Amino acid sequence: MEEENVDLFEKVVNLTKRRGFIYPSSEIYGGFSGVYDYGPIGVLLANNIKNHWWKNMVQKRPDIVGLDSGIFMSPKVWEASGHVSGFSDPLMENKKNGNRVRADHILEEIGVVADEKMSIEEINELLQKNSVALKKTGFNIDEYSEAKYFNLLVKSNLGDFTEQNDNPTYLRGETCQGIYLNYKNVLDTTSQKIPYGIAQIGKAFRNEISARQFIFRTREFEQMEMQYFVRPEEEMVEYEALKEFRWKSLLSLGIKPENLQWHKHENLVFYAREAYDIEFKYPFGFKELEGIHARGNYDLTQHSTYSGQKLEYFDEEKKEHFLPHIIESSIGVGRLFLAILCQSYTEEQVGDDMRIVLRIPKHIAPIQIAILPLSKKDELSIPASSLFEELSDNFMCQYDETQSIGKRYRRQDEIGTPYCITYDFDSINDNMVTVRERDTMEQERVSISELVVYLQNKFKS
Ligand code: GAP
């Protein structure tokens, strides 16, 4: 990472802690690697990101319905999906201190690709072949064990009351399996017909070897996934439409197009027809934000074989049975959250001061309006509290009467609040307040009776 970008990334990480976006898990016990907690401001931003996705994916799409399936499923699901046998990353362990690294990540740093389809022998050969180049980056392969594949599924003993736990249940490694299992239920209980989709937001768990880059790669994370069931011959046309739809959805969230790029997967798994990632320009480089895959009929074939159930679709018009093909869109809430923060972080000189502003797109700002009485005295705090009550019916508001007005403005700038409203001594007589805009810092005097409509128009524009 270039120095300037290291700096930006550190600043973003520090800000998230300082302002209640993200806390490390179990901090008072020294932390718990690969897990993070979303604080009071973070949970608002994450909810807004999820609501935007849901609105685009479900509310505005008559052909897509929602689902909330269980985190736990029959262990057979993960055998059928191929996760028990093949959901692994190549792990190497430091012989002295036991530190674990991913061999493919180590190779990636010198521009060598070790893809998912490679055998462990091939990866170890690649490591040997590139040992000199790796040494130049400070990585000495002699200090590490040979690479071996490590399965990422997280095991539990749910429903198993034996000591041995020979038949573990798994915490789901991706949310889409719950969608596949309910594809027939949805068809039988709604008016949906092929092509149609099921969308789901929920937690997924992976025993990531090297959880890293803050919330970019964690062991517990949330996914927003949509699986679209199509006629086989329409798979690629629908796939192109989904790619375009998802790109536009990210732009409508407020991601800048110059921060996005497509990445085509060259080495596809055997069943995939095509796979693209949308990458975001994080401070540590362009990295996967979302995966969009044409999966053929693999998933339904596998679940049909392992469950013994027929999962074919009957097209009543054409009087024809077929197994639908699936195209999917899958994106992590945390990765999108981090993308929004990195893109929004700005510093600017204001007089002698450095102002930090999070220019979060206004429609997803965690706090929309801050209500700031100029003083704590009852004559201001009582009417300002009433104003909070009135506005919070329509907006996510925060009431703050601590410290100087300047410090309060800076605090709101740092959490990306688009509008601050100051109730001052003149307000008592003229029933007007000062509205300050986050990005321009311009201030306008607005009548309290017109405030709700004034602010609604601001957010609309
Ligand atoms: N159902 C397909 C699937 O799960 P994936 O590429 O493994 O595909 C999809 O994951 C998305 O989930 C990724 O593009 C990323 O946004 C997010 N994701 C995956 N692993 C993650 C992790 N360890 N931490 C945070 N987000 C993750």
C-alpha cells in the first residue's frame, strides 16, 4: 500500500472507533480476532445500506421476494453444496510463533495467482519456484510449514449431546444455501413463476485463516444475496441484465463510478458459466466488493441428488419440466460499509483548523439532522427538545447540548450528518432556526413551521 493510502486507511479505522461506528469485539478481554461490533452510529449506517439494497432488490422488483432462513441447516446441505469437501484455503504456519498465513495471499503480493482449483502440491511448487521473490518481500518460506488446505466451515455442536461431536452442524458459510432449499416452498406458496428471485440478508461465518484489513475480511459477517432462477436458455441474457442492474444499484447508493471496476474470473469452477466481481478501490487497492455469478443448474442438481427430492419446475404454458439455472448477486454489508467510509473521508483546511468531514451520501447518512441548542439553559433546551421530538417523527435525529457549538459541528461533520439545526436566543422570539449544511458549511435561517418540508426537499434533492 502506498504511504498516502496507509495513512487514509488508518484515519478511517481510527474515526470508526472514535465516533462509534465500529468497535473491536470483546475489547475488554483483549479483543477477538475477525469479529467486530457495530456501534450506535455504525448500526444506523449498516441499516441504511441494507434498506437501500432491500428496496432496490425486493420492494422495487415484482419478480423478487424476500426470505429469512435459519443460520443452521441440515449438515447434508454443506455436503451437497461441496463446502465440506472443497471450501478450503491454503494455510501455512510459522514454525516458531505459530502465526498463520494464506499461501495464495502471500503469492498475490508478488503478483502470482494461486487459484481455487489448484491442488495443494501445485501451490507448494509455486511457493518453491517463487521463494527468492518472496524473500525479497520479507517472507521466508523456510520459516513456514508446507501449505495445506484448511476447511473454512465453522463447526458447532447444535443438537449433538455427545462429547465427541462426530457429526457437527455448521454455521452457514453463505446465506444462499437457505435460498436454494426454499426455492420450491416459495413457488408453491406465492404467485412467482420462472424467472424469479429470492433475496436474503443475514450473517455468514467463515474460519478465515488471516482475517485482515479491518472489516474487509472477517470471520463473522453479513451478506446480501439474491439468487435468480431462470430457464436454462435464458441464463446468459438474465446474467447480463443482473450485472447491469447491480452496477446501477451501487451507483444509486452513492458509490462513485471511478471507484468501481469489473474483474472477470478466468479460471471458473466446472459448473459456472461465467463469473465477475465488482471491485472497489479501497486504500489497499481494487478488491472484491460483490460477486455476480452464472451458476448453471449445479445447486439445484446437488440438492436434488442429496435430498432425493425432485426440484424441477413445471412450466404450465409450455407443458415442460426443467431444472432452473441460477444467477446470483452476493455482497458483504461490511465491505460496502467500508467502501462508503473510505470514499467519504475528507480533510479540509478551515482557517487554522483541519476539518474532517464524512461526505456520506445524504440519503444513507446515519444521523440525518442534529439539533443543537446554543446553550444548555432551559429557555433554549426545552424548545429544542420539543423540536427534536417533532423532527424525529420524520428523520433520524440526534440531540446534543454538550460543549461549544464549534465542537458539536465538528463532531457531526465526522459522522457525516448532512444538516445541523441551531436553536439560539433569537429563535425564542422569531420562531426561526439556523440550518447548517455539512458540505458547504453554509447557514440559512428557516422558519420552524416550514422546517419539516424544507428538510424533506433538501433530502429529495
Ligand atoms: N454465495 C456466493 C458467495 O458467498 P463469496 O465470493 O464467497 O461468494 C460473496 O462471497 C461476498 O461476500 C463477497 O463479495 C464479499 O463482499 C463478502 N464476503 C465474503 N467473505 C467475506 C469475509 N470473510 N468478510 C467479509 N465479507 C466477506
